[in-house]
Amino acid sequence: MPADGAGKAHAIALRTRLLAAMLGPLLGAAAIIGIGGATLIADVVRRTNDRVLGGALGAIAETVQVERGEVTLDLPPAAFGMLENGERDNVYYRIAVGRDLLTGYADLPAPDPATMLVDQPRFRFARYRDQGIRIAEVKRMLPRIGQPVIVQVAETLDNRKALVKQLVIALLLGEVALVGVAVLLVRPALGWSLRPLARLRRSVEARDAGTRPDFSPLDAGPLPNELEPLATAFDHLLAQLDRATSGVRRFTADASHQMRTPLSVLKVQIELARRGSIAAMDEIADAVQRLERLVTQLLALARAEEAGAAPPLETVDLKEVSAAVIGRLINQAIHATVELNLDVQDNCPYRVQAHRTLVFEILANLIDNGIRYNRPGGAVTVTLSRTSDQILLTVGDDGPGIAPQHHEKVFERFFRANSQSGPDGTGLGLAIVQSAASRMGASVEILPDGPGTHICVRFPADAA
């Protein structure tokens, strides 16, 4: 046999979900910060080194002069000294008048003078001797010199790359340390955050210790706003279970009480029958009949209130069901000298969306009560009528009626308004009627019309 829970899908643990929800965005943010930080580092290193390279370019360009109609210059050692670094980058320079080289490296990539502004340094990357280089260059116009003077200073990129690499590694190490610390701190933080949920779970599990079910509200202490709806919903469920079990206990106690009387009578009459009493047989038959009616109505009430989803509604003709019930109870009415009538206000069919069995049960109980609690020579009338939005099924009799103060209580189980002086009954008929009507979306009420009792069942007309 498969173990308990075999094949059952397991959801991801709440702690794991929260951890992923927190660390996922954190790792995403770290990645974005890493990419953005590396880009910013590269830009800052470029700007910083360009400033130094530009300073050297300016120092060299300032020494370019015109003496006796010729361009002269004096290369300052300090200009090249400021370009020295730990990576020992190579430094190149080139000074040219027009296309004529004045001094420096002749094969250093030369710019197009037409694209340059006078005395405006510019920077660019290039390839020289199979190496990447950064070139700073400026165009100057000197007096009595027809051609522009182009001054260029370049250096290799080893120092820049090493500095960018160091800063990026430092950034990544910092992010790794940050994420690691966050992971270490998140787990205890999650434990602290989930503590109210654990307290709520213990409060629920504590209910298993008692032998009698405890449906009182949970006592889990103060709860966060997110857990209060869950606790409230659970308390509502407990309250519903409490009402349901209380109803079952009350129903069982009342049913036991009601069944005890005919059973006691049976016991006594059987003993009398053993002694030869002829009248005891009639009493036994009467007690059996009352017990049978009680059991029948208990089963009818259970069927009307059975749990689970209601079966799909069907089209029910109230006129046809009324005639069928009257035909079923006509002998009982004749024996009680009560007349049964069906009053239909027009010839159109009275069709509603309901359950035929439950409608039959409603009518049977209402007509049975009308016969049972009527006077000799009285009448029970089933009336079908309609309003703009409802179809009305009314059962009225000529009996003593129900006192207004009992109109609500008569729908309770085993309640009988005239239990002492009235005929035998179980007190379940109207409870069955109300329960069956509610399952079909109908309502039941006692009309103030008199004399006698008039009970109306209202079905929605829009369902017809």
C-alpha cells in the first residue's frame, strides 16, 4: 500500500519562498550595481588618467615657440615625469608642423588637422606597435607660421587596465561580503518574522490534547496584520463547527427524548399484551405508527439538510406536484373529515427551478399538518399564485391557527405550539419545510391571514 501522502504534491516551504523572495532581488541588485560600478570605475579611471595625460600635453605645447621664423621647442622632463606609473607604461610623443615632423615618433598615428579645433585638446584611443594606446593631441597656430602645429602625447594602457581591475575586484569582494552577511542575517530574521505563524500553529495543535472538541476562538496572542484574516477565518470555521455539532447534539438529545415515549409505551403495552389485554394491541399499533412517523420525518429532515453540494435544479411544475400530494393524502383527509382543495388563479403552468422531491416533501408536510391540526369538517386549500418576481405556494387550513408569539419557534425542531392539548405529532414538519425551501433558494413565512394557519412558500419567479 502506498504510504500516507504518496503522490501528494508538496509546495515549496514558506521559509524557502521568503528567502528566495528576499535574496533574489538582492542578487539582482548586486549584479546591476556590479555592472554599473564597473562602468563607472572605467570612466573615472579614464578621466583621471586623461587629466594627467592632458597636463603633460599642455606642458609640452607651451614650449612650442617661433624664433627667427622657425618653430622651436624645449621638451620639459617634468612633462614626461608626470606620466610615470607603477606599470611602466610606454610614452610616445610627436610634434609636427603641418605634415612635416619636427620631433618625436614619426609613425605615431597622426590626426587630420582639419577636424581639430585650435587650442582644444582632444583624446582618442588607437593602436600602435600592436598595443592599445591613449593619445592626447592639440592644434596650435603660431605667428608667421602658415601650417598648424600638431602636438601629440600618447601612453599605453597597462596602468589603466590594472587600476580598473583592482577597483572592480574590490567592488565585487564588497558585494560578495554584503550578500554573505545578508544571507547570515536573513535566516534568523525569517525565524523571527515567522514566529507568530508558529505560535498560531501551536495554538491549533494544542486543540488535539483534549478529549472533547474545543471550538473556542484561538488564543495565539497578538498577530501581524497579514495573519489576522487567517485567524479570523479559522475562528469563523470553529464557530460554524460549534453550531453544527451543537445542533447535532441537540438534535440527538431531542430525537432520543421523542423516541423514548413511544418506546416506553411499546414496552408497557407489550407487557400488558402478554397478560392477555386486547386493548394493548391497539396501543402497540398506535405507538408503532407514531414511532414510524417520527423516524420517517427524521429521515426527511436529514435528507433536506444533507451536507455537500446541492444537486442541480430542475424544472418543477408546482400544479402537478400539488395534485400528486393531494392524491397521496386524500385518504387521510377523508378519514379526518377534512376537505382538500387546489386553487390555481389562472390556467398557466406554475414552473419553478427546484427539486421535485423536496417540493413534494414540503407540500406533504404542510398538507399533513393542515389535516392533523384542523377541525372536523374543515378544509385544507393549496393556492398557487404569482407576483411580478415570485411564485407563491400557499397552504391554508381552518384549524385553530398558531399564536403570533410562536410564528418563529414553530420552525425549530421538535417545537409544538399545542403539545399538551393538540394531536400527536413530532414537531419536525415545519423544520423540514424550512430546511428544504432554503436548499432551493425559496423562503417560508406564516401569513397573518385568519382564521386558521396559512403558510406561504415563495419561489423566485426569475428562475421559472
